Amino acid sequence: MLFRSLFVWKASFVALLVFQATDAKASIKIYLGTFYAPSHVKCDVFGLCDFKFKFCVDKIYSGRRMDGCLYLNKQTGPMGTSPVYFSSISPLIVPINHWEGGIVFRVQVLDYDKYSKDDVVDNLETSYISITIGNSVARTMKTRTTLPVTFTSSCDPNYYGPFCDKLCVPKDNDVDGHYQCNPQTGRIVCLPGWKGYGCNQAELTTTFANSDTDFDIQQIGRAHV
């Protein structure tokens, strides 16, 4: 019973880590591989398909909707028969302002019809789940048709940390301070010659003259009082 309780607690803790929401400024790039439809997939009386695609990037556990997706809604025009190459639109860039631990990526494959409603040929779906931002994952979406994709993620400029939720903007002035940002954590790192909270206190260096007895103290910059 104790082992079972520990297992349940551990599973709940992992799930909390994976799906913990956090305010973040990040971007996910979805690189689209070559779409392929096997020969037995027929679209009209002549068997020819003129494929077009709807893309949806949504939050985890959002059902199977293709419209009103949280992060991205995009649709192509007709792109011809299989195989289809996406070099003109890949990668799809998805801005993330509130990271919820993962996203779901849906692709609806349609047969374009000039005079009537487009026919649905296939529905593809996969997910990108990550406790932290920064890793790359490859997936192959496959049911009747096949589309390989690769997900990459990165923090936007001036955002740092595993969730891209640490804002740090480098400064070098007497009002805001004199510092850079640690590229991993986003913590401020004082520029040479500066110290203290906010890096606004000038350090002192000793400059010795040629004489063994003569020296003077040179202050770098102007210290804040």
C-alpha cells in the first residue's frame, strides 16, 4: 500500500512538472518534412488529389478542433499532388506567451475543389511536451498519409531560464546599472569595474607609479551613493 501511494504521488508530481503553466516569452519552430500520400489514397473520380493543408497549434487537452486554436491557425492554398514540399512556409513559427508544458499540432489534409467544398482526406496529430524550453524533438505524423515534423524551441531575446520566464535586459548606464545577463539563468552579471546590487557601485583599483613609495588610487567610473 505504501509503495502504491508513493508511486501515485511520484506520478502526480511528474505530471505537475510537465503541465505547470508559466508566463513565458518563447518561440516554437515546426519544421515540415515532405508530405506523402500513398497511391491508394484517391480524391475524386479520376483519383487525382490537389492537396491543401490546415495547421493548428493548440494547448494540450483541447479536443480535436481545427479552428480557434490557441497558438496558431494557418491554411495553405492548393499545393498539388503527392509528394508535397513545404519549403516556402517551413518552419512554422509559433510565439508562446504562456507556456503550459506542451502543445498539440494538428494538420488537416484537404483535397482542393474549385467549385465545391474541399474534401477532408486525412487528419494528423502529434504533440510536443517538454518540462523546459530548449530541446528538439522529431515526430512522424501518419495515418492514411505521412508528414514528418521537427519541433525546436527557444527563448525570445532578453528572456532566459528553462521556462523563458526570466526577463533580463543588459544595461550600462548610471541610472539602471552596469551589467550583462547570464545566458542560462538570466541573472545579472556585473560588468568589469562594477559591483553591488544592480551593479551600480564602482570598484576601486590601485595604480602604482614607478616609485616604490608613490602610488595613487584611481576610481573606475563614478560610484553611486
